[in-house]
Amino acid sequence: MCKQLKLRDFTTSDGVTLRYLEVGRGPILLMLHGWSQGAVLFKYQLSGLSGHFRVIALDMRGHGQSDKPSHGHRLSRLAKDLQELVTNLQPGRIHLLGHSAGCSVIWSYLEMFGGRNVDKLIFIDEPACLLADPSWPETERLAAGGIFTPDALYRFVDNLVGPKGTDATREILLSMVTPAMSAPQREELVAVNLQCPRLWAAKLFVDNVTQDWRDFIPTIKKPTLLVFGRASPHPLECQQWIHRQINGSRLEVFEAEEGGSHFLFLEAPAKLNTLIDEFLNEFSTTKAPPLA
């Protein structure tokens, strides 16, 4: 991790202390991790992009180094937390990056609070609707990204909060990486995930999986980069659907052999960082502040 990295915090309107990692100077790139993950997993983006950006990675409530309250483990509250952080930062305009459920938090934020202060958006591997309606034809299921049936969803959640919750966590996480991911990286991934109490992780998992963003996504008008890995558990068709709905968006697909997994920001950081840098610097309306 970079030497200039700072750990900062702020307190939300409901009294929860949230912590975030920050490094660099320039336009703000604010990153949101996925379900039951943490800011520290963006280590390669924090170090690799801080030469051109003020990079911020938030530990959402219940995750990482942030407080672990017994309330607020739903997307709407996480989106409110994001809005309060943005207000606290007083950044002018920002870029937002979400991975997995972090994308859903951003969608909720944009839907509730608008995006007047947002310049560009980056979404890494999140479908519009994870829960499949049994009546859907296969083409609709693939386009939505419905990889869970109701039975499968609640079976996983029951396992997550049960005596073998750690095993259930490890199993689902390791199904989303390539065989090339090193053993230490795999253990770090699991360890960071387990920092979120399993009960709160289960509540957030249900809330995220049962959302359907297909009515909202076509309303997004910001320059948008979609990033997908061939080794993701999600079908490519769901990202192609989002790509078609967001006018002018860009879809980049990472192959499995180059680290294109659900966690491609860990497995293919150099390629991803180059892509992010190029995208954010392309006709950006956000300019770096003058040096002091």
C-alpha cells in the first residue's frame, strides 16, 4: 500500500462512524466495494491511480474498519451514507466506481439524490436483477443477470448465518476468482469478507439480490464504463443489456486468462488501472485543483 495513504472518518446522521482510505491529489475517484468486502481490497487502485486522482475507498457501514451497528444494512441506507460522505467532502464534482453490490449502492444514490455532482461512472460486474423470476424465458433471465432462484437465495443465507457460515463465505468467494489467484490473496479476500458480521452480511445480501434496477438503469445519462470478467458467475448478457440501456456507455470484457474474474480489480489491476485512467481522462469535465 502507498506510503501517503491516510485513514479518515466521518459520522453519519444516525451516529455511525464510517472510515475511508484516501491518497493522492486531483479529481476525486470515490470507490465502493462489493457485498461484505472492504476498502483495503482496492489497494492496487489506491496505489496505481493516486498519481492522477484523489482516490478514496470507503468502508461501508458494517464493513472493514467502519462501525458495525445493528441497523442500516440495506442499500438505501448505504446510499444515504454515500450522500453524506460526498457532502462532507465538498468535492465539487466526483467520479464514482462501484464493484458488485457497490454498483447497486451508486444506483440507489443516483435515484434518490440525483447526480449533479457526478462526472463519470464505473461499474464492475453487477447485474440489474440478481433474483430470477421462475416465469422468465431464458433470454430475459440472462439479460437481467438472474443467477439466484428464491430457494437458492434463502438456502445460502441460512448457511451464511448458521454454524458453517465461514465455510459458506469461503465457498461463494472462491467460486468467483480464477485458479491463478494466489493462496495469500484468497485468504485475504475471505478474511476481509468475514469482518462484516454474518447476520448483517446476510441481511444486506438479501436486500441486494432482491432489487430490480431495470427501470432505473436506462435513466443514467453520465459517461459510463462497464467492466466484466469472463470468469464471473454472472452472464455476459446482463452487462450487454446494461450497455445497451446507457446511451454512449463503454463495455470492456477481461478474459479469464488475464484475470477476468468477479474480482478483476485484484487479479488484473494493471490493465484495469490503465483502463480507468484512460476513461476518466477522456474529455473529463473535472479538473485537478491547482497545487498549493
